[in-house]
Amino acid sequence: MNQKDKDLSNGVLFTDLYQLTMAQIYYRYGMCDTVAQFDYFFRSYPDYGSHQAGYCINAGLEWLLDWMQSARFGLEEIAYLRSLRNAHGDPLFAEDFLQWLEGDQPFANITLRAIPEGRVTHPNVPVAVVEGPIIQAQLLESSLLNHLNYQTLIATKASRIHESCHGQIVLEFGLRRAQEKAANAGARAAIIGGADATSNVGISKHLGIPPSGTHAHSMIQAFMALGGTELDAFRAYAAEYPDNCILLVDTISTLESGIPNAIIVFEELKATGHKPVGIRLDSGDLAYFSIQAAKMLNEAGFEDTLIVLSNQLDELVIWQIITQIREEAGRYGLDANALVNRLAYGVGTRMITSSGDPALDGVYKLVSVKDGENWHPAMKISESPVKTLNPGKKRVWRLYDLREKAIADLIALDEEEPQQADAICLHHPFDHTKSRTLYHSQLSKIEPLLEDIILDGKIVYDLPSLEEIRKTREKDMQDLYPGVKRLVIPHNYHVSLSQKLWDLKHTLILKNTNGDT
């Protein structure tokens, strides 16, 4: 593929064919100016098989906005669409439709409200709400889903890993195992979710954070193949990077060769006024080797050096390593807490691919259509209650209890003002037997979650820095009860419908099923 084709594939044609065929239908039936609203939400948290998430971390919005601003139906895009044929060899797209598409910014009249990046999100809650001419809103679907689903998926995995590490350093090492260029989006999402740095140099430049990494076994192997030793390789690395020296110690024998040779080099660095950073363990029983490494380093006077762990880590593996260290460190005369606090983690494959659940089931659904001055709620009914839509124009509110912890997200109709009501009735989204009432005396705050991002095609939102997004995540995570953050069988966070939305939903269900529910 040449560069021109690559550019085309990443622009406005970064979409599914059915978006364009539907757009032609809308055009043909005079619906170009019909205004519609679509909701983006996900139906369930990532389920990794042996463990599940109890929350998600929203990510991907900034990169979606970048794509929207650059997407155009230029001459080359139109020429490609003109070349497409149906089963009989006739043009798939009519010339008048292509002429209508050409030139204009395809999202010039879109209004977008969204939950900001870094915020905790939950199933069925509208994370992004798109309003505008139905063709423009429809053409946005595939790219929006691609940008938001993937980065949210990886940010969520990274957050769980960050939580399992008790706030210790997490380095994203996934470039070599990611799905091609998704490595860039995944690295950004991992940083949002709690990773401290990435080994990916290019995306580090883009994000404005220094890349991080050590060296591979191949460097030591090369020295040895040419008649040198592991110690020679360590000395060469230390001479080149005396203030960034982390040595990989498991090429030959971790305890008999790697760590003793690393200590020799660290003593040489110390003698010349440099401070070694640490060692990396990449194989074997990482908990046992961490204990032995700490013991050896401590005895040599290097109590402050890092011990970086890598090799197929995820949140459960890290949790198990820490648990084992807490159980065994004492018998070797070590302070388990001190050891856990000097660990760092290089996490690759299982974070960048969201191992166990590689896709977020985010969807983009039509919920309302405007006819003149009136909005008409749109309804989709499914045999599965989970897939039956929450219709109409809506807003989202987060409710906090008197301990200032988030206890529920409330989906309400656009005109509702729950913060002004004496009592709020919360309905389970699907189960009519479950509801409860909260009074203002039981709440410390009712917070709107959706913010204006784009108004009539113009970005009105001040994009936060990556560090600000990370602080947003930290604050939202602090506001969650510990049970929601559990790695295994987390507590169920409540997402509820207001009384008015519940009534509207079931009125439409009865209407569209002729009363047969």
C-alpha cells in the first residue's frame, strides 16, 4: 500500500460501508436535514474469564476529535466511492449523492456531549451523545466506536493493573505484541489508566513523556558469543548509561550470575559518583527471585535500588506475586512492605491486548429523531432485556453518599433536574422488581457527567493535558468504594433510570409490541 492509500484509509473512509449506504438512503428520501440523536454506551464491563472489571476508565475522546477535524470527502475519496459497483456492475453510489458529499466538512453541524476522558464509567450510561443531521451522525458511528471502545478497554485494564500494584511504577511494554498501529492508541490509553511510562518511543514523543526501558537478553548474548562475559555486557551498559542503569539479570543464572555481576557493576558505579537504578527479573518465580534479589542487594548496600518485574504480568499475577512476598519475605529477614514498595512492573502483552477480553461491547444507537420542533424517542426492542434501548434525549448524573463516595449513576430524561427534587426514584434498567428511593438528606452531591464538547461543529471544550486526565482518573477511583474496585467478583455499582425515563421506556415497549410484553 502506498502512502496516498494509507492516508485515504485513515481519513473519512475509516468507516464501514453500511454507514455510507444508509447515508445515501437518507439523502434519497429527503432526510438530509432530519436531526437525530445517537447514544454511545457499552453494555457490560470487561470479563476476563477468571476475573471481571467493576468499572471502566473512559478514554479515546481527544483522538476521535482529531479524526473528526481532519476527515474530508475530497476528490480522491469521492473517486474511490464512484468506482464501487453493486452485484450487477452498476455504480453503488449515485452521482448526485457523491456531489452532495464532496468538499464539506462531514461533521460541520454535529453537537457532541461526552463524559471526559479519565472518568470512571459504567454499563448502559451514555458516554457520548451525538446530535445533528442524521447523515452526519450516522457517518460518525464506526470511527467513534473504534476510537472510544479500544482506548477505554486498555485504560480499564491499565487501571486494574495500577490498582494491583498498590501505586508502584508500571511501565507499558506492549509495542511488540500489540495489533499493529493500535500500539500507539493502546500506549496512550495505558498512561491514562495508570501506567507511568511506555517503551514506545514515538508515542512517548507525541504524548510528551520520556520513554522508558532497559536492555534485552540479546545484548548479553552478543557479548558472550564474541568471547566476552555477562559482566562485560553489564559494564558496557553501565558505562554508556551510568545514571539510568537497570540490568537484566536472568540471561544465565539469576542468583549465581546475574545479581552478583550486577552488584559488582553497581559498586563500580557508586565509586564513581553514580547511583544505579536497579535490576530487572524476566523469568522464573518472580516472587521468590524478588525476595532473594532484595536480600542480596541489601547486603551489598543497595537497599534503594528498584526491582523491576516483567514476563506475562497482569493484575492477578501481580496480586499473587505480592501475596507470596508478604507470606515469605519475613522468613528471609526482610520487611515485606519495604520490598513491595521497591518493586516496579513492566507489563506488555496482557495489558496492550486486554488479555481475557479483547473488545469492549460499546454500541452507538439511535435514541431520538426531531420532526420540526418536536423530538420523538426512538425505540429498539430485543428479546434480551439488556439490548432493549433506553430511549429519548437524556442526561446522566452521578450520586454521592454522605461519605462523598459514588453510589449510583442516574440516567434521566433531558428535561429532568434531579438535584431539585426532594426524592429520587431509581429503577433498575431491566428488572421491574428492583427500585429504590433516595432522599437529598442521604446525598452529599449530585453531579452531571456529560459535558459540551462540540456545538454545531465547533469544539468548545478545552482539552485537558494527559496529566490532568490522569488526575481525573485518580479522583474518580478515590470516589469508588473498595468493593467496586475488587479484582475478582467486584461489587455491583448501581446504574439506574429515573421514574420518567422508566415510564417512557415501558410505554414505548407496550406500544411497539401491541401490549404483548
